[in-house]
Amino acid sequence: MDASLFQLSEKDDNYFLIVSALVPYKKVQIAIEAFNKTGKKLLVVGTGPESEKLKSLAKNNIKFLGWRDNNELANLYAGCRALIFQALRISG
């Protein structure tokens, strides 16, 4: 990915953003549940086997965009209030 596509931005289009493969270990469901409670706007970029399940859980404030090209992704990053990233904790 060309890092020059991404610039610092002061714009805030009043949405939060997840960019992830939609697979169980990414824990996107946790974010869906949280945003269902808050009602804040969440955009989800990505596809995967969990896609239909996550869509069925999501309320109207959550939109699934599928995969986006780098230019679209750069614009989405620039306009978001924050990037949501769920981490998997592995105990050992």
C-alpha cells in the first residue's frame, strides 16, 4: 500500500471506522455490540465468513462497505473520528 495516499486530516465526518477481515478471531462482533448500544455511526470495511452474521446483529447506525480500494480507504481514514481496532488477547 502506498503510504503517500494517507495524509493528516482535521476533518471529522462523525463516524467511527473498522477495517478488518470479518473472521471470528478479529472480534468485530464486540464492536458491533458496543455500537448497537451507543447508536454512534460505525462504518465497517472488509469481507469474510462472518459478514452475514455481523450484518444480522447490526442496527441501522452500522454500515458494511465491503472492501474498498486504497484511494477510498484513505478518504475513509481521513474522515473518521477514530479507528476501532479489537485486539485478541492470547494467554499463555
